[in-house]
Amino acid sequence: MAYANGDFIPNAADYIPRWQAKAAAFVARQMGGGRAQMDLPYGRTERSLFDLMLPEGTPKGLVVFVHGGYWLRFDKSVWTHLAAGPVLNGWAVALPSYDLCPDVRIGEIGRQVAQAISVAAEHVAGPIALTGHSAGGHLVARMMAAAILPVAVAGRVTSCVPISPVADLAPLMHTSMNADLRIDDAEARRESPVHLEDRLPADVTVWVGAAERPVFLDQARWLAEAWDSGLHIAEGRHHFDVIDALEDPASALCWTLLGLT
């Protein structure tokens, strides 16, 4: 129960259809302006696709948003509206899907995300800013390992903002989810961002809602302490609405991600 979010958020069931509707409306606006490229392949599996949302004019750089869902659910289509803030600031945004557990292990998902970033980087020049939510926060933090991205791509990464990340996988070994996640001691050590030692020199700020479950506040603090990075605790925000600020081009979250603060 410690990692169950919906049970502790009022009207939690309303969020997914609301996100889906907002995402669909944003995609329609982008397509109407000729600024959406959908279902671009980055790998060989059916889910190895990403959408690319483009700003007006030449992009200032590339944001990659990686979705959450405990590596078990969702795809890119639920979250496209979160590209709005960066797009309005002149950045392109790539949103990848990836294969899910139990069909693959978490380590394989990390490799897919690295490949998605690498292919998206071929479409957009300039700096790269990484962000993701929950399991997606874990995955973008994992991208800070010095050896996971190609050298040319890694050298372009200027910022990383893991939002409500799962930074240490070990506690999940004791949850019912592990029947599908299949995390063992070796994978928990290898894939947990808190254990990364050789990291990219990008600016990192860990972002979490003040009203989140205690374990997510713990996970955020563990990562910030392990990396000696920034930690922002967003007042009044819980696990589902902490990401809303990505829609706002003037929000502190958006500016931090884009290096505007």
C-alpha cells in the first residue's frame, strides 16, 4: 500500500480520462499547425515508437518526456499535453512508448528509452533536456549513467528533471507488483539511480509533490542526497497533479527543465 497512489488521491479515477482528452486535444492542435510527427519508430517492437511535438520555427532544443505507470501500463498517447509548456518556449518534445513488464525487464526498458532518445536526437539539433514521471522519473535518471547513451548524444544532455522518481528499486521487491516486475537483488542494484556513480555532468533537479505518499518523498530525497542535486518539493501537489506544471510555459518546473531559471 505504501506505493499505491490512487487510493489516497480524491477522484483519482478521473485523471486518466482527463489526461487522455487533453492529450488528444493538444495533438489535434499540433497536427492542425503541421507541428506533430506521430508514431516515429526507434526500434523493432510494436511499442518502440515516439511522437514528436514541434514548436513554431526552428526548435531551441529537444525535451524528452518518459511516462510512468510502474513500468506496467500506459503509453505515450496519454501524456502529449505535457509537451505544451516546452513547445510554447520553442523546444521540440519527444514522447516515447516502450515495452512493458512482465514482457520485458526494467533493464530492457532502460535500453529502449536510451534508443528512443538517440533516434529523437537525430530529428532535432541542440541541447537535450530529459524529464519523466514516477517510473519515467526512474528511467530518465537512469539515462544519467555515463555509458548508457551514445557519446555524441550524452554530450548534448544539459538537464534532467526526474519527477516523483523511483530512485531505489529495492523496496519494490517487497510489493505485489514484483510478481510482474521480477526485480531481484542484482537488478535493483544495477538499475537504481541512487547507485549510479559515473554520471553525466548535466544539471539535475529532483521534483516531487509535497502531498505525495511518504515513500515518494523519501525516494526523491534519496536521489537528491545520493547525487548532491537540487530538490524541489512542490507545495500542495500530489502524485497525479505534480506533472500539470509542464503544460505551463511560465511554470517553475518548465523553466527548471529548460534551464531558464
